[in-house]
Amino acid sequence: MEKSISWLETVLKLQGLKAGVSGAQTTGDLGDDSYWLTIDTDALSAEEIETLIGERGQVLESIQYLANTILNMGVDKSEQCSYTIEVDGYRKKRQAALKQMAEEAAEEVLNNGKSEYELKGLSSAERRQLHGLLGEYENIETFSRGREPQRHLVVKLASSAADSDDEE
């Protein structure tokens, strides 16, 4: 934890930002360690916070990618950790929005008869989250289509569910 906090504080300092970082450890669904690193925004201006997040969270995603790559470099696969970088509540708000998107997509496919529902403008991490959220629905399957940066998530009835609907 100390190593990850120190690393992120150094990155922020190199960007000319004076911000502290706090951390919390959680255990993921697969029993893996996960670290939530929160950037303290008290000493940052609204513009600095906006810059740290970037358009649609792209800067924050990049910092998080670097954290996961650099902090796990040279670490045995079984000892690697997952790092989530939070600033100004962005991640929590985005997670709530992703959950809402998943519910709307499921509603469209299950109840409104839409054969495929596409979710665009998502990062690869957000697509992974939505695959997980939508995996909780028995009659839905998901996959990604296209190439970056236009890659998107497709939600549709699971083949067995679609087949049984055809039989009725």
C-alpha cells in the first residue's frame, strides 16, 4: 500500500500538483487483493481536478493503467494487485452510471424485444465491468465488437433463451 501511495504522489508531484493520496485495500470477487487509491482534492483547483480526470475519464484511466502496469512489474503473477485510482468521486459516480446502463440494456433486450443493444463510448475497463454486471442476467450474453477506439459492447438474448422463444 505504501509503495502505491508513494508512486501516485510522485506522479502527481511531477505533474506540478500538490495532492496527497490515501489508500484502502479490498478483496475482489476472485479473492484477489485490490487497492483503491484516492487523490485528495482539497489543495486542487476545479481545473486541476478536471485535468486529472480528462475527457470521459481518459486521463484517470491512463494513470490507473500506468499504476497497474508499473506497480505489478517484476511481481510474481500470484502476488499482483489491482489498482483503482479515484479523484473527486469520479469512479463511484461512473460505477453508478455503468450499473444504470447495464439495467437499461437488459431491459431493452429482455422486455422490449430488441435483438441487440449496443453500448458505445466505453473504455476497455468499463466494458469489462459491464460484461460482469450483465453476466448476472441468465438470459443475456455480451460480447465486444469492433476495433479500438470504436470498440463497443453488444448485449443480446442468450442463444438458449432466443431458441426457446422461437419454439413458443
